[in-house]
Amino acid sequence: LALNPWDVALCVSGTIISCENAIVVVVIFYTPAFRAPMFLLIGSLASADLLAGLGLILHFAFVYLAPSEAVSLLTVGLLVTSFTASVCSLLTITIDRYLSLYNALTYYSERTVTRTYIMLILTWGASICYGLLPVMGWNCLKEPPTCSIVRPLTKNHLIILSVSFFMVFAVMLQLYVQICKIVCRHAHQIAVQRHFLASSHYVTTRKGIATLAIILGTFASCWLPFAVYCLLGDYTYPALYTYVTLLPATYNSMLNPVIYAFRNQEIQKVLWAVCCGCFSSTLPFRSHSPSDV
């Protein structure tokens, strides 16, 4: 096959994604202090994005080095599983943030740990089921007219994935609106109790809203174009349209480590310690609430 520049761009994106998220996974896995629910969810997100990056690399390698329909089904299944797990992990992080503010007094309890494991099981269980569909026979290899814009996924399969994405996005949007209200209310109460100036309350509130806007705006701008095109596009459309919308979607996995991991102060401490050669897994940490992640 002639080398497609768009495939090269996806492979490069996958390489960057893999390197970034591998760092996060290693830091969380090898640091015993990072066993709190918030870090488990960040680790789940990083693992999903790491698999997505590896899936992009493997897809490129097999398409150009060892093309095979069976291998194509496996790599596409891996990509569906990993990207679905990534989106669902973002939802679990949002739910965890909301509950940490809504039930602040009972958040640090065994119930929270149990709930976290349940969310992780549901996230990866549903993602694996979605990814297995092409391998189990729900593909368009034998019936090309049923193909979607992403071969060999069927149109119906892609519609289900797109509708699921919009449902996740709607829930995240609603939860972040509620988080914003709680943050504003808490900032106002603190300002009144400590006799802060109104300008201080305004700055705190604006900072919180800006952070939430960046999180939700990044997610929407990366995934919405591709999700909409999955519903409206057809397999007869030029492949260029698929590449133009799919490539930005991969950027979400590239930005997730920056937004959810590298901004965290505890993870920053470990990274700096590793860079300085003085890493110790017994370093003391103060776990921030998920709203600080």
C-alpha cells in the first residue's frame, strides 16, 4: 500500500499518547501512596489511553507490514475497547469529583473504595464487550454495504457507540454544572466566614469555572466532531472526512495526562523525585480531594 500521510499522523499521535500515559501508569503503579480512589480512576484513564496509543501504532504496523482481515478486526477491537474505556473513565472521574463535593463528610470511607471498584469493573466490562463485537462477527467484511465510515465496523455498531458517547457527554455536562454550583456556593461561604473581600471570592469562583470549562471544552472539542460524523457519515464518503474528525479525537488521549495527572501535585512530586534520582515509594503524601485533580 502507498503510505498515507494521515495514517502516519495517527501513528505519531499514538506514539506520543503511549509515552505520556506509560509514565502516568508506571508512577501510579509503583507508588504505594497512590492507592486512593482518585488515583485508581486516573490510572484507569491512563491505562485506557495507553492501550489506545498502542492500538494506533499496531493498526498502522499491520496495515502496512502484514495486512490481514483477522488482524484488522483485532486492532479495531482494541481501539474500540480502549477509546470506550477512556471516555467511560472520564465519566467515572467526573462522578467521583461530584460525590467528593456533594458527600464531603463521608467521601473518605470504605464505601467510596467499593464504589470505585464497581465503577472500574463496569467501565472495563462494557468497553471489552463493545470491543469484542467486531471480532465476534458484527462486522461488514462479508457485507460491504453495511460498512460505516470506520471499516470494518458496521453502521449500526458505530451508531451505538456514538449514541453512548452523547449519553456520557450529557451526564458529564450535568455533573459539571452541579459541581460548578457547589464550588461557587462553597467559595461564597468561605468568603463570608473569613471576611474575604468580594473580589477574592470572584477570583476563586472564576478560577474554578475556568478549570471546569477547560476540562469539558477539551473533551467536547476533541470528540464531538467525530461522534457527529459517525451518525451522519456514510461509507461512500471520502476517507478524508474520517481522518479529519478522527485525528482530533485522538488528541483527547494526548491531553488527558496533562489535565488529570501532570497537574496533580502528588504526581508532580514523584516525577520531580524521579528526575532528581531520589525517588522513594515511601514519600509522604497528602491526598487531595478529587476536585483538586
